[in-house]
Amino acid sequence: MENKKQKVGIVTLPGNFNYGNRLQNYAVTQAYESRGFKAESLVLTDRPNALRDLKQLVRKLLRKPVSHPEDNMSEERLEAFQRFNKNMCIGVANFDEFNPKEYAFFSVGSDQVWNLGYIKYNEDWFFLDFAKKEQRIALAPSIGLDALDERQSRRLAKGVRNFPLLSVREERGAELIYEASGMRAEVICDPTLVLTPEEWDAVSSDSLTPKEPYIFTYLLGGVGSEASDVLKQLHSLNGYPVISLTDSDDGSELPAGPAEFISLIKNATFVVTDSFHAAVFSSIFETPLSIVHRDGVSMFSRLQTLAEKLGTENKIYNGGTLSLETASDYAGVAERIAGERERFNAYLSLALNQKSSNDSRHEVVNG
């Protein structure tokens, strides 16, 4: 199994605009390369789809075109993302032409690769339908939703049925898989938690990190009511300037890529976020943290699972007075991360050695 000539194809969400996506992709790459494999992240070429193309045409005629997030980023930030991508091998895959026999395994995850909204037109790709059953590895994929309708449940059940083992990133995801298919999925941590602080330091950049104290915000749902409340309290406590990043840059934010993102979190005086990966890196570097809910969006299960695993539930803001002491308390968190790292590695080792579709840990409940 430990053979540099063996390749693993990594299937994840593409794009150069989401920090967590690029960082988890790097962590997955490292997980396989540390085991002697050559890891290649596969970007699927655009595939024609009549329904999708029709919807896009209608939106265009109604003057409601949907722009790609990269279109709203500054050239400098795009260049920073592209610099970080050089840490990985990234290849383009044509679904109908590439040869699965060239790969020992295909790994789907992490990120919201099983979010039925995101992958609507490419479910066969993200559920690895092109690969043999024994080639398929589900490595901490996220469904990213707290509930599924009946049709989504059927789609999920169909997608997961041919994996010899299953893992997901959040407890609610495991529940949804069981409810839809009767199959058990092990809940393992996001791969970004598997790398040590020193390993992340090695690929970080402090070129944009201020020397003076600052508050860092990464709010994918915008500055909602909870984030606004926390920031007002922080301003009254210390008055430090706020550095904000989003995934849609209009040139007014720092041109930070993933490497700069790591440093900005590590060196912040305080982090306010509704983002899973910003909470992860705050925990890795033990940066004072407040996790806030997004207004009107039910996507909190990932952050809830993370907090429960790491013992950081007290960093979830639910109104009231902000406690700097609580936000700064990371007692026992490093030990919990080490335990999650061990579980992740044990699951991956089992998946790489899994040749039988009848593994006793993969339970299907009938009736």
C-alpha cells in the first residue's frame, strides 16, 4: 500500500475563493502523501446539462445572471489563491474520458461535497459512480444541511450505497445518512485538524498580518445580529481595529489567500466568525474566539459538532455579555484535537485497507 507509484484522485469542490475549501484540500493531500501515495486533486471539466443551461438562460433573459464568486475577487487575491495551490497537484478531469484504472483510490471530501444543492448536476461525480466500490473512500464529506426533503433523502441514499465504508464531518450528517439509507457513517474530524500547528505554520504567510493588535472577522453570512452585538462589545472593551474577510472580495479587503488567512487567524487578538474553518484554525492556534449564528440560515450543525468534539461549546455566542476569559480558555483542547487526529488516521488506514464490501463496521439496516 505504501507506494509512490499509486495515485489517489481527490474529488472536492473546486474554486479559488473559499479559504476553508483550499485548506482542507491541502490537508487531504498531505494525509495521502504522508502515506506514500501521489495525491492528485481532480477538477471536473464543465459538462453540458440541458436543465441547468435552460435555467441559466432564463435568468439571463430576466437580467438575473449568476456570477461566479471568482468574478468578484481582486486580481491580487486570485493570485494569492493560485500561489497556495502550488502546494498541491491539481489536474483537470473529463468525466467521459479519464481512466479510473490509473488510480488506486478516489477520495471524496472534505467540504460540502454531499450538499445536495451544491452538487445537483454532478452527483455521479461527487458520489464516485465512475469508480469501483473498493476504490471509493469517503473522507469526512459534509452534507452541510440540517434537514433533507424526501427527494433529497432518496438521492443521498442512492449516492452512498456503494461505499464500502462511510464517514462524515458532522453528527447531523451521519443521522441524515442513516435516516435516508439505514447505513452507518463514522463521524470524523475535518482534515484541517489533522495537521499540527507547526505544519500549518510551514505554509502560512504573515505578509499581510498587522504588527499591532486587531480583531479578525470571517463572516460568510454577513454581519448579522449576533456578530454585530459581539463586535460592539469588543469595541467598547478594547477599541482594536477590525480586519474583515469574506469570500466575495470587491478590492476593499486585504488580498489574502489561504496562506495569509492562516496567519491572520493565528495572530489575531480575537476572532469573530460563522465559518467552520475559521473556528477550526482559531482552535488549532488557540486564538480567542466567538462563534456566531448566521441570520435566517440553518447550517449550524457543522459548527455545533466541531464545538462538541473540541469542548469549545462555550465559545458559541447566544446573546448576553461577552466573556473574554471564556473566549480565551482552551484548556484541554489540544488534547482533544490529538484524539480526533488519531480517530481520523485510524479510519483512513482502515479505508485504505478495505477490500471487502462486507466489512463488519458498515451496517445496513433492513426493514
